Amino acid sequence: QILQYFRTAGPSDGLHISSKTLLWFPAGHSSSAEFLEGWKISNARGVQLLGGAVSTDANYINSIALAPIEKCRQSIELMMKLKDPQLQLMLLRSCLGAPRLNHLLRSSPPCHIRSSILQMESLVRDTLRAVVVGDGPWFGDFQFDLATLPIKHSGLGILNPADISRFSFVASMLGTKDLQDRILEDEYDLPLEFYRSWESLNNIDGLLSNLELPQITQQSLATKFFDIKRSHILSSSFITSQPEPLQQRFLAILDSLRQPYASAYLHALPNPGLCQVMTAMEFRANMALRLLIPKFSGSKLCSRTNCKATMDAFGYHALCCVGKQM
């Protein structure tokens, strides 16, 4: 009846079907060929709608997810040709905030695009390692987790797509629930994939406790998620296994990064005229201090005269040594 209306009465009511309109019959169609004449018909596993996948086939949904991820990969490959880690970090933050990528994570159940998310996470990890330490070592899981926190949580603001997927789909479904109920003129039961994502999210230290609609937005979920992730980082074995003085120094550094304007330089474009330029070595030395990256293993004596102190692997002695250069 709906198709008959569009064909006969629709034009008089101002409803004209675009030549791009596609009729999708996921279970096949039983209407006569004569009735469907002039319509584009599809019996495929799914279709794309507004940049997202409409399908019950997980493989199809994942295949659609690969397109924006590949676009992001190409952008990152071009970015890495600049050979300027300060600028690369800024551009990487922009690449991961691309609207299509965010739309993908909000509109697709995480369980259906898991392999695509893992590919993107691996890409972000490799790119961050290249920007922060170049060919050097010591960029491990702790540094990656710390770097992928928002800047206000002591990170670099390079968010991990795997983290965002934990709460973005839940927030999107809840945010549109009322609209879906009104369109369908009935209370709409959310899909099973939503409840799986909800349960997975709530397993993170009861993240969803004390939150009620309309409080459950992507921003509120993100704030609680990253608060919990930061607390886990601060209590990780990377910090707790260090001597007590070094633990206190680590915590002081991470806390200082949250103070107003402490990380403003991360948003500054390189500008030689304003002396807002760091060499690659200077930038990576700064990142090492910020992300608690050791410069060497074991212990070494200070090489300056009049100083017999033992160098620490994180470079703090070098910042305050009063010995003379040999």
C-alpha cells in the first residue's frame, strides 16, 4: 500500500521518488514484477543509509565499517610524511575526531565491528609510537593507555576507538529512544546488541550506577569512563612497582598536567616567528617526561664533573644536576 501511494497519490502531495531510491527486500520480495517496474530493487545482505549499515549480517556491517577506517589510514599515512612530530600529533588528534568515524562508532553495535575497531586501535598504537618515540623503545601498554586519555585527564587527547566504542553506541541508542518510540507509535524494544553493550559498560566498576536518563549522554558516559580508566592507570603496576619517591613524582607529574593551561602547548601550531617550534628531539624529550617513558634501563652514574649521583632512567636528575659539563 505504501508503494502504491508513492506511485499514484504521492506526486500530487509533493512526494517525488528520487532516481536514487532503492527498495531493499532483505528476505526477498513477493510482489509482482509489473508492480515493481521502474523501482530499483535489492535483495542484498544489507544497504547503506546515511553512512551507516542497515543489516542483520555482522559481516556486512563490518565491511561497511572498513571504509571510514581505510580513509583514516590514508590520512595518517600522508600525515606521517611531514616529519614533524609536533604537527603530526595535532593532525592525528584531528584524524581520530573525523565525523564519519564518530558516526560509525555511534551507529554500529561494537560486537559487529570488533575486528574493524581492533584494526583501528592497532593503527593508532603504531602511529602514536612513531610520533612519540620514533624508532626508540619503551612505548608500552602503560604509555599507550596514558596517551589515549583526554588532555584534561593527563593524556594527549588521542582517543582510542576501542574506548569510544564502549559507550558511544549505548549513548546513541538511549539518546534516540524517545524519537524511535514516537515514530513507531509504540514503545520500541531496544535490540539485543544494545543490552550486551550496556552490560559490558556497567561491568566497568559500575560505571552506569547513579546515572539516569536524561543524564546518560555520550559526554557524561565519556567523563565517567575516563575517570575510571585514569584511576586504573594511577594504580597500575608500572607505577606501584617503582620506589616510593618515584611513585610520588609520577603522581605529581600526572596531577600537574591537569592544571589550567599546563597542556595548552599541545594545541599550539608550530610557528617559528613566535618561537613555538620544537625540534623532534626536544618534542620527544617532552613526551618522555609527560608519558613517564624511561630513557635507559638499569642505573648509570652522572657524567658531569663534581657530581657523583646516580642517574635515574626517567631523566629527572638531568633536569636539576648542578655538576659541570665535561
